[in-house]
Amino acid sequence: MAHIPHLVICLSLICMSTSELVIDVQPSVILPEITPQLVINCSITNNQVQHIQVIKSLTLSRFNETIREFVDLVALDSSTLDLKKLMPFKYSQISFGNLYITLTLYNPTEFDAEVYRCMVNGDTSNWTNISLFAKKSVEHETNSTALIEKIRNFKKDEVNSKCTLQKNDHTGSKVHFFASSDIFKESIEPLTLKCSFQAIKQDENETSTLQSLYILHESNRIIANINKDRQVLTPSQRDNSKNIQGEIHDDGSKDSYLQVTWSNVKSSESGKYFCEANVKHSDGRAERLSEMLIITVVRPTFDDLVKVVEKLLEQFNEYKTHLQENVEKNRAMLDRNKQTILLIKKDVLANQQSLQNMKEDWNSNQTNIISIKEELQTHRQNMSTLKENFETVFSNFSTALIDIKNQIVKERSGFKQVLSCRDVRSIADRLVVFLISGLKVMCDTKTDGGGWLIFQRRINGKVDFYRGWKEYRDGFGDYDIGEFYLGNENIFNLTSTGKYDLRIDLKYNDFYHAQYSDFQILSEKEKYKLKIGAYSGNAGDSLSYHNDAHFSTYDKDNDNSSINCASTVSGAWWYKSCHHVNLNGRWRSKESGKSVIWRALTGEQESVLYSEMKIREKD
């Protein structure tokens, strides 16, 4: 008889021995707005199951009506007691220990009314791996009569147990998860998330210890975590835009918490966030509590930017008012000096008859008058300087407003002027910019850290790439359509200024890439000869065959073949005799050798559906 490596046996819920696999649900019927929680317990009595010698794992699953199969919810490794939570719930609590798992779903709905399965996996006495499972159904009751009766019973129970409930708190430990808001504006408003744990004792003899707190994004990315014996950690130590705080209190005198604040939140931070707490009890049980928030980050509107500019204008008006006050003070001082001069003149006229007798006094007064005139001239010069300074400040502010307006227009148009694509930072994965040289290029800001300058791109076949020498020298295509060739002369000018890596991204059923070091194209005098170095990637090394080849078009044949390769295969490339790569060939051509070919992937007959060639300066 052939050896059977793995068996699956279904157990009925009738007890066959003192050691068995058990699944229990409480309650078995969910009543809308009445049932506070659904508890599913999956366990093994006496640490043994019939037919299994060595127990390896215990898994709790739920039947999915859409795909018509069971989906795993929680899995427990019996040797390490390592628990894996395979499906997140909005409000849930998990307890686990030696060969048992208890899942509690708070405020269950009709979607939780399914068949639940408890499965144990292990080896028999002859080391054959088998799985045993037990099932239990949960129903959803909508009968109004049953609801009314349940409400009446619930009210009776509430009256009978009111005193008891006042004395005892059965809610257990809790997690609280909240945000400073639900909707945030990108780059303007800060985002704060706080995950806290409240330890509530159900029994004076029982102690619970918080092991760790986590804040996670729905992409399974850990935003921050704090462990009992370690400080607050974040997965990206280079990300200085987040302020993270947290404390774990063992004695329960204070709530433990973990808090994250983004000072410069991005729209990519939108989505579901989870707060998770891992707790161990003195009786050996472990629990994982979780709660979820949905955060939305929206881009600022033009009105938001206008408010920022208005705030700057308000500050300027305050400065202008202060400056005008100083001008008024100086003007009042000047008026007082004028009054003094008028009084002196009156004294001179009144004493003109005794001028001869007061000659010395007159000389003294003359000196005073000259001094006053000098001071007056100084004040006038100061006023002139203040006026010039005011005009300069106003002119500078007007220039700054014009620069802000131009920057907004330039940002709206999507164009920037940079030295290199390495200097471009954007939430867009492709951005068209102007280099300082004036060359208009498209940058890849995301792939492998970004900083790539794209010189060849084909995505839809709307641009014809079967062109002559002059067009391939100068470049052609349309950035708006998304298909273009930057031009061999531009590529030569770029690669002659330093060392570059070449990356080629392809799509053929799946996504592939090939990367080459020391990429360079020589001058037109040298027929734009191709130079590449070492290969890496997962697309296969097809381009090395073309190393040291000259560029050829249908009207300038520079290949090593007796035929005109560019004309024969309807393309333009660094052909030898003829090609292993033909990325400038006919889009999705059915003729052998004429399509957009990367031989290691497509062979000679098929065509890639996406091609992007890009370069980046070496560090």
C-alpha cells in the first residue's frame, strides 16, 4: 500500500474520548443590537488528540461565502506559543495559551454569522502528518418576536444583577486609539495618533503585564512600537518628520501609551491604522487587543495657499504701521525744531534795536542757529534715508510676492528647474522638469530610491519609433502622451560629464529590470558607440551582446552585418548582426525580430508591453 504523507480527518462534536479537539461558540445565535460579543474557543482537552502523537499547531478559521472556502483567522505554534494574527478586526480580543485560542469579537454583525473551524495539525506515531478539525456554526436571527423576548429577558437580568455589576468591572483591560482629527491637509496640518492601554483588574489575585504597544498602517507597515524593556522605536530612523513618545507602566498607576506626530503629513499616509497591545497574565494566558482608525489626508487647496500669503501680508502691514509711527515721531520732532527756529527769529526781530550792544550774544546766537540748521539737515537726511529704506523694503516685498506667484504657477504647471533628477522630490512617481542647462526631461522619483533621468519610454505605441538618424540624434516624442526618445546627442552630453548607471524596466506578463554600471554613449563622430559595464537584475543579460556597437538607423547603416539591420527589423539600435535587444522596434509587431524585443524574456516572436530606459549618476 502506498505511503500517505498527509491525512485530514473531520471530527464530529460528539465526545469520543477524554482527549479531543473542541470548538465552542457563545452565543450560537447573533441578535442584532443585542448580542454584545461573540466568543469562539478552540482547544484540546488533556493536551492530547486521538491519532496524533506530536501536536504542531492549532488554527482557527472562518468560512467565506464569497470564495466558498475557509479563511484562517489565527494560528498558534504549539512548540513556541507564537501567535499569528492573520486577519485584522476593528474591535477584538485574543487570548491564547497551551493548546487553546479564544477569539472575542465585540458588537458582532450578520457578517460574523458563519461556520467556524478549529483545526489541529501534527504527526502520528509512525510520523505521518495529519490534520483533524471540528466545526461549529453561528446563526444570525432577525425575527422581531425573538428580539422583543430577548430584550425583555435582558431587562430582567439587568435589574437582578444591577447591584453586582456596580461592584465588579467585567470589561477587562482596554486599548484606546484616537487621532487629533479624521481629515488632515497635506503639509499644513500636523497628524497625531495616540494608542493607550488601560489595565483593569478583574481579580485581586491576578496580575497582567503589558509587553508591547504597536501602531501599524493597513499595509502591515510598523509606524512605531514600544516594548516593555526597550525605548520607542520607528522603522525609519532617517525620517525626522515624526515625533514619537511613549511609556509603559508596570504598576498600572498610569495608562501606558504610544504617540506619533507627523509634522509634514503626506497624502500617501491615508488609510486604516491599528493600535495593538500584547498582554501576558499571571496564569500564563496571553492576549492581543486591537482597535482601528481611518485617517484621510487631502491636498491643500489654492484657498489654503492664499491664506498663507494673506498671513504674510498681515505681518507686512504690521511692520508698515510700525514704520509709519516712527515717521510720525520724526515729523513731530521736526515741527518742534521749526517752532524753535521761529521763536529765535522773533527774538532777533524784537531785539534788532539793541543788536550793537548784544554783538557777542548775537554771535553766540548765530552759532546756535548754524548748529540748529545742521541738526535740521541731519534730520532731513535721516528722513530721506528712512524713505529710501521704506521704498527698498516695499520693493523687496513686492518682488517676493511676485516670486511666490511665479513659484505657485510653476508648481501648478508641474515644471521645475534642477541640476539633476537626484534633486527632484515629489509625491508623483514621474515628473517633467527643466535641467539648469534648459533641457526638458522626465524624472523617475520612486524606483530604487528615485533620481533616474528617463531617456527612452514606450507604454502604448502612440509614437512611431521607426525614424531616421537626425530624429534619433535630436530626440522626439511627447511627454504628455508618455512616449519619447531624449536624443543621442543629449544622452552623450549627459554621460560625458560623469559616471552613470543604466536601468531598463520592462513588462512582460510581470515586471522585470536590468541594470548596467558605467553606462556611456560616445559622440556622433564615434557613431554614438555604446559602452556598458556589469549586469544585475532579473530580466536576463541581453544587452551585453550590443556592447561596443555603433548606433544604426534605416538611413545610416553602422552595423556589422551584410544587411541593413535597422531597415530589416524596423527599428533603430546599437545593432551588430543583428540583435538580442530591439526596444525601438515596431510596437507589438507579429513579424519575427521586428517587435519590441528583449530576447531573454520575449524570444524573437513576442513583444514587451512596457519599456523604460533611464540613467542615474553614481554616488
